[in-house]
Amino acid sequence: MPPPYLELHAGQYLLDTLYDAGPVKHDPMAGAVALEWVDIQAFNALTGALSEPWEAQTLRHMSQAYERGLREGADAFSIMPSERK
């Protein structure tokens, strides 16, 4: 039995929320790093942008993917996402 998936008909607000929160934060020693749970909790406490736990989890996953993309983009030998198979 496959895991239960939530069907989204519109998710633009999650992308907008990611950019409002800042897709990554900057660490003086590590550079760009993904948002941590405490960052998302603080953002949501101030804005009330998220109402469901899965939205916070999705926001964290999106931030991690964004940070991973930044790291890969800095590598001259990385394959562009549009050319990956």
C-alpha cells in the first residue's frame, strides 16, 4: 500500500512563504544553510502564515532543497537540473 499523499491543487503560497521567510539563512562559518525548525517556528509565530504541521515540514524540505541547489550550483562540474535524467 503506498503512503498517503496529499493532493495539492495550488501550492504557490508555500513558495511565497519560503521567500518571505528567507529560503536559507547565512552562517558565518558554513555560508548558506537551510532553515531550522526554530527559524520556521519563529517566522510562523510572527506571521501566522502556516496553519498545518505539514506546511512547516514542507517549508523545511524546500529550504533544504534550495540550499542543496546553491551548493550544487557552485560546482562547475555539476549537471544542470534541466539536463538530469
